[in-house]
Amino acid sequence: MIEKQIWHPVAQLGDVADAPLAVRLLGEDIVLWRDAAGAVQAWSDRCPHRGAQLSLGKLVPCAKGEGRTLECPYHGWQFASGGQCTHVPALPEFVPPAANRATTFAAQEAYGLVWVCLDPTAAAPLPAFAAEHDAQMRKVDCGPYDVDTSAPRLVENFLDMAHFGFVHEGWLGARDMASIDDYRVEATPTGLLATGCKAWQPQSTVNSTEPAQVEYSYEVVAPYTAVLTKVPDAASVGIDDYRESIALFICPIDAERSRVWFRFATADFARDETALRAFQDTIFLQDKPVLESQRPKCLPLDLRAELHTAADKASSRYRRFLQGLGITFGVC
């Protein structure tokens, strides 16, 4: 299953603190916790002794040595960083063998989130977000948003400009200005790159003071991750050399249920973060009911299953990319 070889976001960094945290990824229950060194541990949320949820347990000092362990809520078994059981309270002198251990996964921190890979032996690189390393752009996190649809449906919506004048009328588009000019799409090793994408928008960003023609580029950088960059006319924003890049990060919780985060990189250092988040909340909560209404909730990879036009060529390319990669989760 190729999806298990991909890094997926599962939680915000601040949510993994002084207690175990239950999350779900690709239909599997996972527990996150931090060891004494602050490293994030990601394990199957199931004690190997009698199957209780480890996320219901506690973080306690190791009974036999230093460090911090995750204690099972059922019989108090303690598991150290790396998954090894170190203490069984019912048998205080017992030394658990190497086989007595929790099922562990790979975890890392990036872009303000905790990322997990279920099959680290063949892990792909972490999805790229080039603006992350640009010191001239501040970073703002938005979300999470829980959506009853598949991760691929969310990516395809992110790539779609033709809905602006209807779903986001008065914000990102207008129904009498819904025409989409031709744009370019090319395949890349991580997905696709769409350039020359243009849209007339009454309010292209939270900073906009007047309507503007905005040029977008869209890049799929992993099966469930995409990045857009937009450069509105400076006069409409009121900031010279204004740039904005937005990453869409999706946790595929189940085949038809997802959690979404956006990470903004913006050249605007003056605007209050609350206003930036409120703008994104407004836009995405306009998308949500439409996304949840789509049938099927999975994304059909057979291009004959739904109708397409030239305005949809980025999403058509995305479907072919998923099919060629062998993605099976969230598609049909």
C-alpha cells in the first residue's frame, strides 16, 4: 500500500505535550506522545498485552531507570521511547524480553505539524514547501478542519479555479467573471505543476482593497499535499512586493474522512494573525458543505466516470498521477 510509505500530517505540534494524544491515519488508530527528550513517539494505539488503548494511559517516570514512559491504562505496563516494555507491575522483578514491545511508526516535526509514516522502510521524502525557508515571509497556521470527504477530493478542489465565482462569490470570484483562461499543466516527479492560472477576484487576500486579476501557480508535491502561490497586483493589496504561498496539508483519517490544515507564507508582517485565520476560515467553510455533498466521496480515477472540460485539466492530470502511482486510499 503506497499510502503507508508517504509522510502524513496528524496533529499540530502544540497538541502533543504532557499527555498521550489519540489520532487516526489511513484507518489506523495511533497514539502520539513525547519522551523525556521531547521527541515525538508515534505508536499503534493498542497495548500488545490485552489490546487496551494506550492513549487512555499516562506519561510516568520509568520505574526501572531514567526517562519517561507511556503507561497502559489497563495493567500499568510501561513502554519506553522506541516501544520496548520496561516494567510489568504485576511481576516487579520480571525483565520483559525484546519481543514485549509496542508497534511503532516513524514521526517527525515540520511546518508546525507532527508527521507520521506507517512504513518508514520505504518512506518517501517529506512534501516540499519552498516558502517555509524564506525569511522574508511569515508563517501562519490555519485549521484544523474536519471534512467528511476523501483527501483526493480536497486536493482537486484546491486546484480548481472554476468554482470561485459560485462557492466564493464576492470573495474570490464573481459569477459574471467566471471565465477561465487557458493555462499550462506539466507532470513533475511529485505530481504536477500548473502555471499561468488567472482569476479575477473582488478580494484576493485579506489585505485586498480593490478587485484584481490574480495569477496563480499550483503544485502537487505529494499525493495528498498541494501548494499554491499567488501574486496579486500590488495596488490591490497595498503592499509592495506582496507574495503569498499557501500549503494544503491533509491527514487522510479514513477513506472518506479527512483533517485539513493550511500553512500560509506571506510577505505581510503587519496584519494580525487573527484576521488572516478568519479569512481562511471563511473561504474553507464555504467549500466544506459542497465538498461533503459530492458523490461519490472518493475520487474517481476513471476519467469516464465524470465529465471534464479544458478548465479541469489540472484535476484530470492529478487523477492520472494518482492512478499511475498506485494510490488506492480515497479513490475509486
